[in-house]
Amino acid sequence: MGSRLLIIAAHLGDFVWRASGVIAKYAKQGKPVQIVTLTYGEKGESPLAWRQGAKSVEEVKKIRRQEGECASRALGNVPIEYLDWGDHPLIINDERMLTIANIIRKFAPDIIITRGPDDKLRPDHITTANAVLSAVRLAAIDGLKLDYPPVPEPRVFGFDPHVGDQAGFYPHVYVNITDVYEAKQKAMSCLESQRHEVEYYALRDQLRGLQTRRFGWKNYFKYAEAFYMYSPIIGEDLP
């Protein structure tokens, strides 16, 4: 794995459900990790907060912020930057695109994990994937002047979507998260406003682990996270 990991999520819960195992692995190894969430997911990703009596968007944002800080602690005090751009719909204009590019330059990641390309059932996710891929390019070019100097384009990976079959998702990479799964379970339990998702993603992680056996991995993983690979593998021979 690369040494610097940047997660850019559309909604607060995205990184918890889909990549907190990898985040916990990096944190456990002492590698730099930064999480950026474009929104709190206060409108469309926090159903139980609304059903349990929240009266305003600002109230739900506060709840979600507390959940995010809880997840951060569970994963090893990983820093989270909340851009608070509003969800459903999430709008990315030129100014916001440059903000993402500036964040990429500042952190200079080796790897970015963000939304996958095929999650058409969730427009905010498509918007995020397109914005991040564009910002990666902007962060690398010499002619664009921002607060930080250009950085090489990192490898970019996409999250496993909620219902991969409907979104046409094809996993390119499986990562063993068995040794840090307790941390992921704690992080998932922090998202009280989405607690109905915990069982689903626990089963997903087991399924992805079992799938590694189907590809000939003798000691198959008990728990795994899967990712789409935007960037090609480059080398002198087949890996």
C-alpha cells in the first residue's frame, strides 16, 4: 500500500461503511490518513435522526458531526474535514472543484479512495466521482495556481456501492480487513442515524472476504473491502 491515504466521500457515512477497514489498517500502521466528507448526509443519509424527532437540517448536521467524531476515534483518531456543501442534491461548481484540488495538493496523497463510477442510483455519488477525478487532474497541472504546488496524480480507487449488482460494480481489488475489523465495527456502531445499515455492511464484508476464496486465495479473508480501480497497473510485466 502507498504511504499517504486520502478519502473523499460524498456523505459522512460513506467512508465508514465502505472503507473504514482500510482506514483503520493505515492508522494502525502509523501512515498518514485524511478523510474529507463533502456533506454530512443530513438530508438523505440520516433517516433515523429525522424519524426520532430532529426538527431542522442544522440539528441533524450536529448529530452527524458527533457521529463522525465517534467514528474518527474508533478508527484511531483519523482527522476528518467537513466541507458541509449540502446533500441531495450535492452541487459542485468551479470554486468547489478548485477546493478539492487544493486539498489534494495540500495532502499530496499516494492513494485516493472516493466514489466508484457506476453508482447511477445515487446522483450525489456520481457528482462526487466526477469532481474528484477532475480535481486530481487539476491538482497535477503546472499552469493552475492554487495555495499549494502541483502534485503527481495519485492512484484512485472507487468505493463498493450500496447495491453493486444494480450499479454494474466490478471489484478490482480486495483488501483484507480481518485484523482491524473490531475497529470497523465500532465505527459503524457510531452511526446511530443509520444503524439499520450495520447488519447489511457486516454481511457485505463477510461476503467480500468469502469471495477471495473463489479467486484461489488459499487462506481466504474472513472480512474484506472491495474497490474499483480507476488507475492502471504499470510495470515491466504482468503483476
